[in-house]
Amino acid sequence: MSQRTIKRVHPAVRDDIGDLLTQRPLPNPHLDQVDPFLFLNHHGPQTYPPHNQGLPFGPHPHRGFETVTFILDGMLTHQDSAGHESIIRAGGVQWMTAGRGIIHAEISPREFLRHGGPLEILQLWVNLPPHLKMAEPAYVGLQREDIPAIEVDDGRAVVNLVAGTFNGVTGPVQSLTGVFMSTIALSKGARLLLTGLTGRSVLLYVVRGMVEVGPDKVEPLHLAELNAEGDALDLSAESDALLLFGHAEAIGAPVVSHGPFVMNTREEIIQAINDYQAGKFGAPH
């Protein structure tokens, strides 16, 4: 079994949004995407005071990709033009397929606005291939208890499985494109071998803690870009750590993006803007 090795380690770029602490591992100055993974924002960790303004992500459109939001701490309300609404709390995940077009809001619930509290969120954009860019919009909201927590290495490693299969367990999200997605909690000294990576693009981001991939160390708030060859990834934890780990087949199609739209041609972007302005994405809730 051949091992994946690190090609380069990329620090997240600080890019706060108002008073929301924001680090962006992807894209960064040296890496546009890890096809099909387009964009990753890490908000927080921070603590909001009572009577705060909450998150700044009011109603806005998307077309052509999926958003996956991990609520590591705090809580988040999702509302969209397809009629979905939920409040997801710490440990939960929101998986939204924008497809042909949706308007959604990611805002803080009234409870959070009133009382404040800790907040830490990851948001990932996953591209869709050309034949699925106009798919039906969809949404799945998962609480912590909906996500299998699979223990490995005598419980020192826990794989929180959102999509895909691990150790005979299948995650609750059925990805349109066979994406594997998880967060992984490691205790100091834990070791974890992840397999089935042949021909897959691997997303590996260290939220906190220090991990080793073979001989190389990856620090907190860093994205590990891996070499393409190899079926397995050998992880070990120098300290307690939390990782975002996913993999998928690369799409290999042109990416043309404009704000909240990700398509394959400039003409498709213009069409998306026109459709949104014509009200074809539905009404915001």
C-alpha cells in the first residue's frame, strides 16, 4: 500500500469579515483549488457577547456547486428559497446543493443574538460537474447525533462521518458525486491510516493541534496539499487535534466563478446573473 506524501503546506490567510474572525485556507496565493474543493473559510473560534449582531450572511444566491458547513461550536440558522429551515448546533453539519439556483441565509438564531456564546464554523464549497450544475436544489441539516462517530485506535481517533463509507459505516449524506467528507478528532499519540485514495483529490485541513503525515508536520490553520500518487494517508497526532478530511474524484472541467456563482463558461455566469435578477431562484425566506 503506497502512502500519500505532502507536496506543500499552505497557511490559512487572515481575512476577517467585519467582527467575524476569518481564516481562508483555500484558495490561497499558491493554490486555486483542490478539484473539486473550491473554497474553505474558517470562522472563529471566538466568543460573542450578549446582544450581538450575529453572523453577516443574510439572503444571497448560489448556483453550480454545493456548500458544506460544519458548526464546530455555537449554532447556525439555515433558511432557503426552497423552503428548508433549521437550526444546527455544535457538532452538526449543513449540506446544501445549490444546483440550478437557490437563495439562502446563514444567520445566528435569536437565542444566540440574545445570549451570545462561542462560535466556530467551517464552510466548504464543493464543485459540481457540468452535467450536475443545474441539479435540483437540496438541503440536509444534521445534528451531532445524526453523524456516526467511528472510533479507531482504541478510541484515540474518532472519524465523524458525514458522507462516504468508513470501516463499513456509511455517512448520512448521499453525495451526488461520491464525495467522502468527515471531521477527525485525534488524541495525542493517536495514529490513523486512511485508505481508498487512489485517483482521488484529498482535502486535509488542520483546525487545531499538530499532526504528522509521514515525516512532515502540519500545524494548526494549515492546509496540506498532497502529492497525487498513493492509496493511503498515515496520520499521527503530536497533540490533541481536529482535522477536516475529505476526498473526491477531480472534475477536470473549466471553473469560471463570479461571486456566488460557479460555472464552466462566462456565458453561463451571465445567464446565472440574469436568472437571479429575473427571480428564477425563488424568493428569499
